[in-house]
Amino acid sequence: MPRAVVALFVSMILAVACAPPEPPASRVEALRSARDSFGVRMLYPTSGRTWTADFTRARTLGPGDSVGDLWNRGNGTLRIVGDGTAIASGNTQRHYIGDRSERRQWGSMELTYYARRLDDLTRDELLAGPSNAGVTAEVRTGDGHSSGGSAAQRCEGRAYGGSFRFYGHASFAKELQHPNYAPSSAADTAGGSVRRNVWPSGVPRNTWIGFKLVVYDRPGEVVLELYRDLSGGAAGGTWEQLIRYVDQPGRWGIPDTPTLCGMPTDRIISEPGPFVIVRNETTRVQYRDLTIREIEAAPVAGSAYVDIGDSIFVGAIRWLEGRGDLVPCNPPFNTWFCPDDALQRDEVAAFFARALDLSPPGGDRFRDDDTSPFEDDIEAIAECGISRGCNPPTNDRFCPDAPVTRGQMAAFFDRAFDLPRATRDHFTDDDGSIFEAAIDRLAAARITLGCNPPTNDRFCPDDPVTRGQLAAFLKRALESVPPTSACVCRASAEVCNALDDDCDGAVDENASAEVCGGGDDDCDGAIDENARPETCDGVDEDCDGAIDEDDHAESCNGIDDDCDGAVDEIACADGGAPPVDGGASDPDGGGTSASDGGVGVRADAGRADASADPTVLSGGCGCRSTGARALPSLWLLGLLWPLAARRARRR
């Protein structure tokens, strides 16, 4: 076979074998793109009922709903426009969603709608009018909004409310009985914010504004969040969090004692209610795309994540969260951890960079990670040798969206923690895996237990790694492996190499006067540029590698000209005197023979011995050696061996 054909054949096989898997669609992007039935972005996962109103008729229910009807109350009217919108008019316009007989009431929920003001009032007129002019949603409430009702009815009027006041404020309000309530101006003993001026000139007229109120329980507290979207719903909306408030007992008090209900004035409203109320006051408002969804209602106490309560890895997840090492899966809201979802390579980089406190080294070694939110983390773990790339031998790609298998994860941990050698084969299903050695070291370190409890004689090397599993791996590794074994910054003397050698956060900060030694001491990019005539002082002034080679006849000048160790031993016999002006032998360190290392040859030989230290990577100090083991390409040798043998026979 001609050599050109052989070369082409081999190159084609290499290209196929080394090509990374086709990356799937980004799971993080899929989460960020989760939409309701109107195409509006959802911030929290749905856990129960969903109610929608598309305003094609006055009373609209979503598929499968059984929460009752939508109706009007007050002296206003609701006019169906016919284009999926409705116009509400009147000074006490309210829309109740719910049913008093419904056994499952509204508790933790995410409520969304778009509203457009149709009035012609100026901001000054709004400020002079009723303080509650705007749009509001009230949750966890009942049909008790009547000051003349019975005690039981008025106690049902308890509610948390979120509002956009048309003069410019976003605010929360709370009441335990109607009409005793704590508006946004009420004192908060913990200093939390329940009001914010977000439209200094007032809410714009004839403009669709997205309104989103989120209320959910955590043990001993209730979390309130208020968002807006100014894009009119484009691409699901660009939701901006305006206020977030955590109500706890004793934190947000009611001005007047609610004697009818017999409740403390500072209690939280943890009970669900039969109704959600959407209302507007004194102005004409147009509505569209109204959705109420029940969301995950049992997050773990003290955690920012609402979806980890049922995970078997909740302990490890909370442990990493306490260290600040978690990577959420729904940025920028950062309320989901997605413990059961498979990991992507860039997410793994983010977890390791946080857990090992790695800093980005600078540079850009991969050409396919520029759009990843974790590009700096990718560069950091590559600098430390935890990952080398996904397209060997070039390794100029990282494949940030590619999934990660359990076998690959074992290799990541083996490189990151320099795991000790294993003494036995721990699993029965990894014998053909190129990661077998790393898997056994992972098991020997008790970082993994196996994938088939209680037997645990299998590792499942080809299965994807979930985010919860990685949390468990990291917790065990960080607790059991000494920190000195991790990829950390190992301090050494700072030299001019564009790296932070002494791990103080600064680069090349210890520039000094240039001396001969083959290094750039003054960090100007030039080496040994300050060569000068040789003198007898034990220093290579002319940078030729020899010391004191240019001996001269001794003269009376306070210098050892002939380099015999004696000064002026002959030349000054006639009574001459050495100079006294602080010349080359000035004892105060101003000359070239300073002994404190300021301008002389460095005692630590920072550049010369750096490569002799087997625990320091050639890339510079930022990382300790990971002990990564090169894996021979046995399959490639097997492919090329017959070709070589065939050529040998021809000879």
C-alpha cells in the first residue's frame, strides 16, 4: 500500500477516534428557558397545580384545574378585549382566584402577569392621590376583606401582598386581619427592605410591564420575592429581582394588635389560603398572561435551594453550600441545584475551582469555551493539570457542554488530589476501562463506595455523573485527603515569569536590579542587559559566565585588581590612599557586592532550581503537581504495528 494511502488511512482513524462526542444542548440553558403556557420564563419548578387566564372569556381555567372560578368584586368592571387581554376599570377592582370549598389551598406559589396602565395621571397626581394606586397581588388570603364582617371573616383576610405603585415604588405589605396591615412603610426591626423606588419618574404608561410575585415556605420563615420584566415578554422575559424579604417571627410587626384573631402582631403567615387576589386601584389597567403555579414548598432550612429536600445527597449538598462551593443550575436566580441532573464538563470545572479555591491563571488555551460562564474555572483546572482537553493530542478544545461519566470523574479526582496507589481491584465492571487505575485509587481513598449498594462491587464507569453524586464525592475527598495533597498554590520566591509565584495575589512584584544570571531580574522583558566591565568581586559583571577572569595589574584604588585576594598590597607602598567616596567597595551595600540579596546574585536561585522540583508544574507556581499518569495509546500502537511489520518484511 502506498505510503500516502497509509498516512491518509491512519489520519482518518485518528480523527474519528479523537473527536469528542457531539455536545448535547446545554442543560443549564434548557432550565433557564423553562416556560409556562404563555411562553413566559418560570423561575421555580412547578410542584402542583397551575391556573391560567388567557382572557378569551371572563372566567378561564387551565386544563385539569379544579380551583374554582375567576370573578369580579367591587364596583369595577372587567372587559374582555378579544385579543387575549382584559381591561379592568374602577377604584376597587379585584379578581379572586380560588374556591372556598377547595381542600388544597394556595400556599407556596409563583404568580405572573403582565399589566399596562391606561390612565393619564402624572406622577405628582399619583402621589397626591391614593397611596395604593397601582397593581397588586395578595396571596394566602380568604374572602375576608370587609371591615364590617365577622371576626372569622376578617381573620381570613390575612395576606402577603406585592405591589407596583404607579408613582414608582415596588413594595410588600402584610396583614393578619383585615384591615390591620403593615404596609411597606412599617418598621422592620431587623432592617430588611420591604420597599424600593424602582421607577423614579413613575411606572411608564401604555407599556407592558411583567409582574412576578414568589412566596414560599422554609422551616420557621416565609420568603417573599418580587420581580419585573421590562421586555414585554420577549424570549420569555428578562426578569429582574426588585426586592427579596425573609419574614421570621419577631421581624415584621403589625402596627395594631389584631385582637379579633388573637395572633401575635409579629407572626409569620405560614398557612395557605383559599384565594389569590389580583387587584388594581383607582386606575384603568389592561392585563394579559396571568399564571399561578404551585412551586416546591419544602426547601431545607437555611438553604438557598428549593429542590434539594428529597435528595439522598442533601447532607453533602448542604455541607458544600456552607463552604460556598456549590454551583447552582438556574443562573442568575440561583435557587435550584438540580441534584439528579447529569453534569457538563464546564460545571465540573466550576465545582473543582471553587472547592480547591483556584484562581484563573490568565490566558486562553481552549478555543471552544469563550461562551461558557465557567471559562475562568476551565482555565484554572487546566493550569493545575486536572483536565487537559477533549481532543488529544492537540487539546485545544474543552467540550464544555459534553456530559461527564463516572470513569472520567475518577480521573478528575485522581489528578486533583494526587491519590495514593491502590493495592487491589475494587470493582468487577471496570476491567476494560482506561480509567480503572483512577477508579481503584478513588475507592481506596473512600471517595467512592460503588454504584450498587449494599454489595457495591460495581462502579458503573460509563454512567453519567449527577450533580448530587459529585457533591458527595467532593465532600468525602475534602474531608479525607490532606489539604497539602490538593491542587493549591505552593509559594516560592517571586521571579519575573508573569506568574504569582509567592501566592500573594500579585504578579512579578519583586522586581530588582538586573544582574548576570540568565534571568530577567527587573521584569522589563530583557535578560542581562546591564552587563559592565569585570572587576574582582566574585560577581559576573560582564555576563559571560566567568567570574573575575579579567585580572589587571594592582593599582592603589581600594580594589583587588589582580584578583589575588589582597587589596593595594604593592601599588600603595608609596603612600597612596584608597578612595573614600563610597566607590565599588562601599560597605553600606550601595555597590554591586551587596550581601543582603538586594542587587547581588539571589541565594534562592529561584529560576535555576524551579524545574528541578518535581512537584511544581512547568506552567508556573499556581498549582501543585497532580501526579497525573500518562496513559499509552495502546489502540494506536496496535493499529500501527501491522503496518510497521509489513514494511519490515518488504525489506
